[in-house]
Amino acid sequence: MLKPLNDHIVVQRLEQESVSKGGIIIPDTAKEKPAKGVVMAVGSGKRAKDGSRIAMDVKAGDVVLFGKYSGSEVKLNGKEYMILREDDVLAVVEE
């Protein structure tokens, strides 16, 4: 598994549904990559000017929304992950 540093997080994208609400099947070529995922790992947080650590607001297991063009994609053991800064997270989904 990846261990993110500082204020970075590792996110695994959640798959987008292949059928629309109206029952139309969406082909793979027309699907947008979802901007929703599960946090797999978090770093230790940013450093403040005084050297102390600023705690992260997200934790492993959170479902988050992030910007469409945020972060970097990486592949590890055949799975795709995103490495994002915590600032790239727009919201935590609470269901």
C-alpha cells in the first residue's frame, strides 16, 4: 500500500454507474471519471510555521468528492489510485 506524506491522501475512485436514472445504458467511452472516492490512507498533516503538525480533516474510510482535474493517478498491483492534497478534497460524503 502507498503511505502518503504530509498533507497528501490516497484515494481509490468509486465506479460510476453504467445505467442512467432514465434507464439509458452509458457506454464506457462516454463515462466521465468520477470525482468521488474512498480514502485509503492519509499523511501525517501539514506543518505549521511553529513546526507543529496540523491534524487532517479526513481519515481512511471516508468517502470524498474531489476536483475533476485534481491530484495524480498512480497504478499499484493493477489498481488505480489518486494521490491528492487534502486541499483538493471538496467535501466528505456522509450517508
